[in-house]
Amino acid sequence: MKSMEIAKGVYEVGVSDWNIRDFHGYSTGNGSTYNAYLIVDEKIVLIDTVKASFYPQLMENISRIVDPKKIDIVISNHTEMDHSGSIPMVMHRIGPDKPLYCSKMGFKNLSLHFPQKFNYHPVEKGETLNLGKRTLTFMETRMIHWPDSMFTYLNEDRILFSSDAFGQHYAGPERFDDEIDHEVIMPHAEKYFANILLLYAPKIGKLIDQVVEMGLPLDMVCPDHGIIWRKDPSKIINAYVKWCKQEPVKRAVVVYDSMWHSTEKMAEAIVDGFVAEGVPAKPMHLRSCHRSDVITEVMSAAAVVVGSPTLNNGLFPTVSDFLTYMKGLKPKNKIGGAFGSYGWSGEASKLVKTELESMGFQMADENLKVQYVPDAAGIDACHELGAKIGRAVKETVSD
Ligand code: FEO
């Protein structure tokens, strides 16, 4: 990815990571980008850096615009290493005494990541920084998604540098929202929200309300991953408002794993039960679907039904993995169901039920278990479980 002027004197200087397919457990089929921004005014400012291994490309991109030594100030909006990994090398190159702006928590977190004593300037909420002709304002956005996260707003150009918020793990030829179909990019933005931000949805909702109340004009939203929103930034903001509310959609996901296809047969019969009630549903097998894709479906689905065969008196490992992942992200407003086949002890479906209850799911029925292979009566029971949860969905969610 080459540097590009995105507004007069404002450049995107980040890099594409075309080959990454696993971002700390999140499947990134389209790679990702680590965006960084350079503002050339009377003072020259670099906002965020890139993963350490991409430092040479970052320098190459900056060098096309200015000699990196001329950078006066570095701003770290967020400490996670995909954006801060190059800070030590950048500071070494531009002069280690140049100021490094960050939030107060950023100061703590950067100090815990890097042994060097940089010239830190922890900023207050709402503090401004004059660059000459233009001014930056720092906005505290704690826990979106790290304690140190902040936004930086370029007042005169109405550009919001939003760190991870509004991002997408997507690397492509497009750099702006008007260069890619909405239907192509929004699923990436939704998957990003579901996997990175869902846990903080209530905080994000409040922050967006505050920004809307401030009437902050936005001509461009520049996240640290993926495309920049310039045609209509309100589209991604409105999508965030919707996702933050976690209003359930009339849809069900049946998540499962299976050893000898019995739990699979149960899952498919449960799906048929939903469909018979007019509730769209789909089965998601946990060794065919990545957990990060499953959670994206879970985010908006009104019903989540989870099935596990019993293995060694417990849950099947992939189901344990998924339940742990989902529990951490705290999805809200779900109707739940639990099922699974077993051989002789049969603990798994009860364990699933207990876990879903601990996440606040409203369980529509007892856990359903079938010994060995479901017969016609077993399949009917599964169909009825899907239908029963489907009816509960229809009582809760309007079309
Ligand atoms: Fe893209 Fe939280 O780092």
C-alpha cells in the first residue's frame, strides 16, 4: 500500500498485511491493513504506526512525502502492537526526544510495552494541539477497545482518526468507502464489531450518543484498519448505533460439533423446526466455520442453539472453545437452546445449558439429549425443539 493524500496535507501512510489469516484468533480471509496518518502542517505529525515487521514500508511511505526526520510529533491513539509496534524504531529514527502524545492510560501501557523512556505527553480529555494552520483535539474513548484508546480529531478538516473503531480487517485495492460496494465492506465491518467490540457495545453506544450531541461535523472517519469512510461516514456510525443496541433479528443459529454425525443430525432437525415456524436458521459446524464467523452470525440472531456430543464426560473441545469465546464477548438478548448426542454418560448438553444460562440466555426448554443415533422419535424431538424456540423468537421479535 503506497502513501496517499486523503485531504490537503493529510496522508495515509500505513501498510497492507495481505497474507495474515489469523489475527489473534480472528480469521482474516482478506488480510488486513495497519493504517497510519501523516499531517503536514507547520508541525508534522504521525498518527499511529504499524506492526514492527512492517516498519521499513512505513518509512518508505513517509519518505515519499517528507524526510521522516522532519516529523515533529508522534501520536499513539492506542497501544496494541499492531499500531505501536514500530514506535521504538520511529522514535529512534526521528529523534528520541520528540514528543509522543497519548492518553494517560496510553502513557502507562506504552511504558509497560517498551523499556525506552520516550518524551511522553499524556493528554487530557478535550486537550488540543496546535499544528500551525490546524488544530487537533484529543477525545478519550476508554475501553474502545483498550483502556488507553483515544480518538484524535482534526478540527479544520473535520477528520476523525478513530483508532480501531469503525475499522475492518480488509486489505484490497480500495482505500475509500466510495470505491467498494457497501454490501462487500459492511460484512467486514460487522465481523470486526462482533469480534473486537461487542463486549464494549454499551460504552460505544454512549460515546456515539455524546458525539452526536456535540454535533461534531465529520467529513471523514479514518480507522486504523481497512477502508476510510469519506462518502458517507454516517453509514458506519449508524451501523454502530444499530449493533450497539443488539436488537435481535428474527433469525437463529444452530452451532454444534459432532463426532459420528448424530449431533449433526440433531442440529439439522432443529434448523428444520425453526424454518417450519418461518424463522430463518442455519447450522454452523465448528470445524467447518471459524468461531469469528460464528460470533458474527450470533451477534444479531435472536436465538442461539448450541449442541455438543459428550466426550470423556464433558464438552467436545471445539464447543468449549466457542462457549468461552462467546461468553467473553457478552452477546445480549438471546433465546438459547442446548442439545447433543451421547454414548453412556451424556453430560454435554446439560453443560451447554448451564453455560448459556450463565451468559444470561433465556432458555426456551430443557437440554435435549439423544443416546447414540437419533431415531425417528429423536429427530421429531429435535424438530419440536427448533419449532418451540422459533415460536419464542416470534413472540419476542417482530418481522
Ligand atoms: Fe488494531 Fe486494538 O489494535
